[in-house]
Amino acid sequence: MVEHIPWSDGKRPLTTAMMGFLARWVRRLSWRETAAVFQTSWESVYRSVEWGLSHRQLCGVESIGVDEIHWGHRKRADNFLTVVYQIDAGCRRLLWIGKRRSEKTLRRGLKELGSEFVKGPRFVCSDMWKPYLNVIAVEAGQALHVLDRFHIAMHMNQAVDEVRRPESTRLRAKSKEEARRLKNMRWPLLRKASRVRGEARNELNALLANKLATARAWELEEVFQNFWKYTSPLGASAFLDCWCQRATRCRLEPLKKVARMLRAHEDLLMNWFCAK
């Protein structure tokens, strides 16, 4: 006869409690470190991860996020990973990870998670990477698609830095006195105004008083932070129109590029307020 043992699973040499224990610890340590600390084999850790993935619960997921991360030292396609994660208020966890940041990769990930899982979420959050937008629109069209606020802030910071670098080069070519205005100002310009204090704040105020192109770019970026304070899509849309017009007239190409990008994704941007 073959008897079922409640604390084991099949012919596995580890108990279910031990496999669950190891599967949780590999979220904090590498597989090799987990095996060394708990005096077991790498094979046992690997089998525990497999067991954990096969027994995890994917029901009740209301919000998911899709993003890419870079690893390694190059910018090749293989140095990017696509990740799908749960971002509910009570549970945040990585659900799937795959190589490259293409439509094919994301489609494969959603397929492995299952059709029932894909049709479940009410909200999907991602950046403005076009392959992700295309797949999410087709595979998870029932969910409200929200753009990640962090990535929009990242584009704003990049635009300010693109204005600062050439202007700093021009000032250094004129004289050392002119160059001092932007010296050591990169990080204060990339922070929020409320986080710049002390001597750095005094230098930032002096820079804003000089009316340089970098100061105008930083001011536009700081003004845009008021966009997230609106509660109604109607007021936010009016503010966005006003800000994009101002950015288009500022004669700063990096800021004009951001304005065009926000115009192109305005519908998804307004979902931030619909999702509350």
C-alpha cells in the first residue's frame, strides 16, 4: 500500500514545512547562501522553489505592475529583464521575470501566469515603453491602465539635466566666474525643492535669480508636481494643457520633448485620477 503523509509531498525528501521555509528565504538570499546557512543542498533549495511556485495562490490579485530592469554592464537587449509583480496594498510580490523587454517576452509571461490571472486585475501600472503598452491593451484590456509616476518624474529629471550639461559647457568657455553658477548643482537640481536645504538651498536660489536656461527648466519641472495634487480629471487635464503650452514656448528642446510625450499619452495619464 502507498500511504499519504500529510507533512510530505510525493517522494520528496523534504517536508512541506521545510520547503515552504526555504522558498521564503530565497526571496532574501541567493540559493547558494540559503543552502549554506540552513545546511542543506543547492538541489533541495531548487526543488523547494519549484514547489513554492507550483503552490502559490494567484487569485484575488487586483493590481499588477509591469516594468523592465537593467542588469550587467552593457545596453544590449539581453541585458534587460521584464518583470511582472503584484502591487496590491496588502501584498507586494514578484510574480514573473523573463529576459528582454519585448512584446514577445511579456506575452510569454502573461501566458505562463494563466488566462484567469490576466483577466482578474482591475488596475495595471507600467511605464510608457511601447511594447508593454501594446500587449497590455490586448491582453488586459479590462483593467484600468495607469502610468507610473516615477517614470514621468525620471523623464523630467533627464530633461533638466540635458539642459544643464550644455549650458555648463558654454559658461565654462566664457569664464570661471560664469561657470561657478552651475558648479556642483547637478544633484540639488534633481531633488525636490522641499528636500534641498542649507547651503545647497542658497546656491539654488542664487541660480534661479540668474534666469539661466537650467533655472527655467527646473522651475517647469517643479511646477508640474502640482499635477499630482488634483482630485478631478477635468482640473488635471486643464493644468496639463497649460503646462504643455508653457513647455512648448520655453525654447528648451528637452522640455518640449517631454511635453510631446505627455500629450501622446494623455489618456493613460488621466487614468491616475480615475484610479484614485
